[in-house]
Amino acid sequence: MLPLEEKVGQLIIAGFNCRRPPRHILRCLAEGRVGGICLFARNIETPAQVKRLVAECRRAAKQPILVGIDQEGGLVARLRRGFSESPGAMALGAAGSGQLAEDISLMLGRELAALGINWNFAPVADIAHQPNNPSLSTRSVGRDSALVQEMVSAQIRGLQRAGVAATVKHFPGLGNTIIDTHEALAKVEGSLDYLYREDLVPFKAAIENGVACVMLTHVMFSALDSRNPATLSREIVTGLLREELGYSGAVCSDCMEMRAITRSFDAGEAAVLAVEAGVDLLLFSHTRRRHEGAFRSLLAAVKSGRIPSARVDGAVERIQALKRRFNLDQQPPITVIGSDEHRTIAAKAARAGLVMLKHGQCFPIAKAQGRIECIEIAAQYILDASDAHSRRAFSRMLGRRLPEVNGRVVDLDGADSIADKVLGEIAASADVIVLLTRNVHMQSSYLRLAQQIIDLSEKVILICARNPYDAGLLNGADSIICTNGDSAPSLQAAVDAICGDFLPAGKLTVPLA
């Protein structure tokens, strides 16, 4: 029997900002004041370094711990350089193969297990209702609930076959909002018929497939609870998830330091409300002050009787069952990470996830004659520090296959004169343009620029490298490919297709109009 302080500690998962666990984290682990850690890109350098970091935390801990990470594949992947990148959920949906989705998740799970990471915050079960949803994008399989259900179930099987706990998210559905919960509280008003008819379908399937954990969203659904977001709502966590859907496993929050929560609650009160609602595991991804404040507030709430001791005991029982089930007593060798076998699987899935919307005269590019320009339209806010998402990533890949291609990146940042100069050069000299866009449908200035390039150019091969919605708003391109994500394998697959290695055969998973 654990003392009360350690029971409360089991409920808290803490993050930190460096590549070795800081002393306060090691002390919390040793004292049982946290139940595990969550890792982000800021903690990652090399596979060997991550394995050492995890091992150090495990050695320090008084109890077995959970080590969590967002390794969805595609757009959200904390492990990139030195690891196996994979296409994301929408590309898997476009490929339409449950077996391929399971193989990709097994691959990701094996690499996590080799590091000692036993908990993945994936897969995403949200349905792509809103083209302008800022946080979902190609992380969603698509618009059809039956397809989302199939792919999510396959991903759960793959991860858990590897010995890693899968986490289906973001319950009860993040797809029908245009507010980023990292920045503000999102509210869904009105009837929730669509939620029961569509959004809950993949979550029900996940439960039937034995998913290890369910992650909540910080979205408020007024028809279910007009005062609280799902994370803090007893009506949603206990009423809908536990009682109506019959889920008996572990429930975790999304990060409790997102502004959807912190703008209205301090860390301690938010933690207490979440546990009262029925949440078992609370993620504090960034600051020591907040996770330690949550610990103190939860401890005080249990001692005062505000949180019944039976509620904490039930949470601890589920958490310990999760740790026993995914204890990684047999880890794959670290050599599986980035192996040729894994890269082959990722390349196969990326190719299968490409969609050819229009096959014109200048495709493949080997048949084109004259001067070829490659232009990437990229807004800085949608790029991260990884090679696959950085400026010129696609141009560099294409340049390795076709050294004669001139590559450039256009980022307006309000500088229309730069855009005019680029357009003038293109109009004067290029015979074929390879134009890559990333979500220009969400930014009117970038959308106008992309259309100007198409209008001024004789022939354009358009590559829509994130949401396919760009293709529905840009007119006049000779050929159009949707990659359904811009991870390295997906960008490389687009290069290979342009060069005539294969003809994309995937199918769109969202409507363009």
C-alpha cells in the first residue's frame, strides 16, 4: 500500500527543458511525487542520449514510471533526426490499408520501446470537420468516421504489439473547431448529433480494441457541459466516457499548461477539477512550478475530503495496471532505430499515401523540357526545426535527383515587393514550375501569391504538402499531387513521383469543397 503522498504523485506526469533529467525531476521520482515523465523535441539529441535519459529516470524512481511522448508520425513527431520518420495519419488514410497503418505504428513502437519509452500519445482519432482547424491538419486520418475507425484501430494494434501503450485522442473530438487550444479555450455550441454519429465512432472502436489510455481535449461542448472543457468535466469524463461508453482504462489530460486551461485556472485548481471529473493522469509538460503546485493542491484536496480517497485509489489502480501491462521487460536493441527495414516501411507508406489529383502534360518532370524552377511557399509559423519541415527541404531533395532545378523559398512576411520580384523572374525564365504549398488556404496573402505563380507560368506541377485543401482553391495547374503531410518520407515520395518512379494511387480522405 502506497502512502498518500506517493498515491497523489502517481497522478502527475512532468516534463522538463533539457537533455538530461534535472535534479528536481530526479528528486520527485525518488520521492514518488511524480508518476512519470513526458519527453519533447527539446529533450532529444540522439537515440543513445535518449536511452540514457530514460534509464537515468527509471533508476532514480521509487516506483515504476511511465515515459510518454508524442510520436504520432507525420506532422507531430518528437523523434526525427537519427530516427525513422513516417508519414502521418492522413497519408495512412489515403493509402487505405489497415495493414500498412499497423506496420507503421509497429515500427514507431519498436523504436520507442528500444529507448525505454512505454507510452505514446497517439493515435489521433479526431475527424477533419474543419478545413481551418489550426492544430489538427494532416494529423487526422480524414473526414469519414469509418475510415478513421479502421486506421485508428490498426495504429493501436501496431503500437501495443510493440509493447507501448497507445493513447487515443482527443476525446470526445477536436475536429469541429477553428480555435487552437494551445492558445485559447475552444467552444462548440449547439447540437452534438454529429459527435454521436461520427466523432465517437473511432473512440468506441479504440475501446473495443483494448486501447491503453484515452486523452481528453480542452474543448468545451456546451450541450454536454456549459461551464467546463472536457478535461475538467465530470459529465464528459465520468458520464460519457466511463458510464456511457463503458471505458475502464486510464484517462489522461492533454497538457495542463495549454492556455485553454491556464487562462482560467491556476495549476492546482485545474488539477483538482480534472481529478474530480475522473482524469487519472495529469500532464504538466513544461514548468516545475505548475507540476509541484498541482501535487500540493491535490494532496490538500484529498486530506480535506474534497477528493475522496477512493477516487485516488481507483486512479492509482488503473495507473499501476498500465505500468504492469507495458513494463518493457524485453526491449528491442537500439539498432532497430533508423534501420533499413524501418526506412523501407516508411517509404512504402509514404508512396501509398500520395494522391494524384490531376495528371497533366509535364508530369513526370523527366518529360519536360527547358528551365525548371522549384518554389516552396512557406510561412514560418508552420515550420519547425527539423530537416523535413524546414525551408528548402523539398527543394534540396528534388535537387539531389535533378541538379539542374533551381530551388527557392518565398515567405512574404508582408514584403509584397519580394513576391513581385520573384514572380517577375519566374514569368521571364521558367518553362516548368514545381510549386509546393503548405496550408496556403489558411493565409490569404500566400494563397494569392500561389495563384499568381500559377497564372504567370506556362506549366505548373502543384504539390500540396500539408492539407489537401490548397488544391481546391488553386486553379490552372497542369498537374496536382497531394502528399497528405510533409514528413521526410512524404516529401521524398513526391520527388520520386515527379521523377517518374511511380504513379500515385492514393485517395483523398477529405472533401475539397
